[in-house]
Amino acid sequence: MGVFVFLPLVLPLTAWPVARLAEHHLHPRTATRLLTAVAAVLAVCSTLCLALLMVVGTAQLPGNPLPDAWSDPEVRAALPYDEIAGRAAIPALLALLAVCARALLRHRSVRRRAARALAGLPDTPVAVLPDPAPYAYALPAATRRARDRIVVSRGMLARLGPAERRALFAHERAHLTGRHDRLLLVARLAAAANPFLRPLRTAVTYSAERWADEEAAVRVGSRRVVARAIGRAALASGGTGPATLAAFAVAGAVPRRVAAPVAAPPPAPRAWPPLCTAVGLALWGAVVGVAVSALSSANSAVTLYAVLKAATPL
């Protein structure tokens, strides 16, 4: 395996430049999908290499159920700094699994609480809760038989005009149509698996909100109405809302979202920027980082498998 086993743990750093530039220079739809895919691949590769390190580290522990040959010097020689890295990988992987499990449980808990809040209300696409607190969010269907719903409080509707309400509903429908909840969950789990991927999680959250903002602007026919709706909803809600659901004017950088529809023209639908631009270079750098991470993890997995197979008696 050599030092290649350590590369996927740090290669997420190659995606930092594109995480900063994509939200300004790419279409929000392209940025959201691209950054989510990059984060997912880098997280899987780093987790795989951490698991390979843990295998070697576990074989060194007394009383382990693994074959004795797995702790032979020939096997340990395949891993640099096996005494330190192998054993350090054990608590690191356990902590990673615990953090990811906590994120999944929290997401599931919030979804359940949001669904219970709708008990007794008519099964309509838009659910209006008799709550004076201003909030609104998209609630995807938990099962195939259920339907996607937009949840909004009376407090939020009271603070918006008719055109702004249409912008709010269009924004939340865009979240449901684009399945943004899945993309946000993948980005959240990737950041939990590797802390170096947290900038990508932030960028995905912002790009998903901008994606919904642009879809809403097309539906209502006015970018200024969308910007005004975001600003009023943000001032009314004070930045509160369900942390694991796509909520209107809560997730993402609200000042930038308000300014984008007013100060800038609609984003170009071009999917891949020219190489000579800064975002193009950053994008290619992220692609190279993903490719090297995938090759390094695959090489480490194949090498360790061959070594362990040769060392394991028939």
C-alpha cells in the first residue's frame, strides 16, 4: 500500500478551491450536483482507506479473532508506520461511524417530528400550521404512498404578500422536485466522514438554496419578488428552523441570496467552464483529486487483499 493509503485522507483539500468558486461561477443546479458527487466519492475513498488501516491495526491487538498470520512482519511491512497509523485508525473509524449514525438519526428524528406535526391536517400538497412562529420548509414523502408536502406556518404567511407567497411556494416545490433533501444528506454525511469536506457541505447547502431561488424566479417571473420574499422571511424567522430540512430563508447565506437575484443576471446554464478560468482550473483540480483518491484507495485495497491472501494459510 505504501504512502498511497494516506492520500485519500487529505485529498479532499483539493476540492476547497472549487467549493469557493462554484457557487459564484456555476449554475446552482450544476454546482449542487457536482459538489455533492465530489464530496461523496472523496468521503467513500477516505473511509475505505481508514478501514484498511484499521484491519492492520486490529491484527496487532492481542486476543483478536483474525488469523495470526495477519500480524506477521511481512503484512505489517505493507503499511507505513503500522504501529501508529494502524492502531490510531481503530478509534478514528469508530468515531466516524458514530458521527455518521448520529447524523442519520437526527435527520430521521426531525423528519418524524415534522410529520407528526401534520397529524389531523388535510392531506393536501400545502399544509398550513396554526403557529404564530414564522417558518416554512419542504417535507419529502417518507413512503411511496405518501406525498411530498410544503409546510408553512400562519405566522410566515402573515408576513408575506401574495406575490411573495407564490415565490415561497415555488421555492419549496423546487426543493421537492430536485430532491434536495437527498443531496443535503449526502453532503452532511460526507462532512461527517471527513472533516476536510465541511467546506463542500456549506457550498452544497448554499447552492441548493440558490437553485430553488432561481427556479422560483422563473415560476413567478420576477427575481426581485424572490429576493424580497427571502429578505422578509429571513427577518421574520430570525434564522430558526429545522436544521436537517430545506427551509426557506434559513439555510445558506441569506444576504448573498437576497443580493444575487437583484445584482446579477440569471446564471448561465453552461455545465463546464473553460479551462483558462479560475473556476475551470479549480474544477479540474477537484477532478484530479477525486481520480487520485479513487486510484489510491483501489490500489491500497487490492494490495492489502493480495498480501493478506498470501499470508493466510489454506
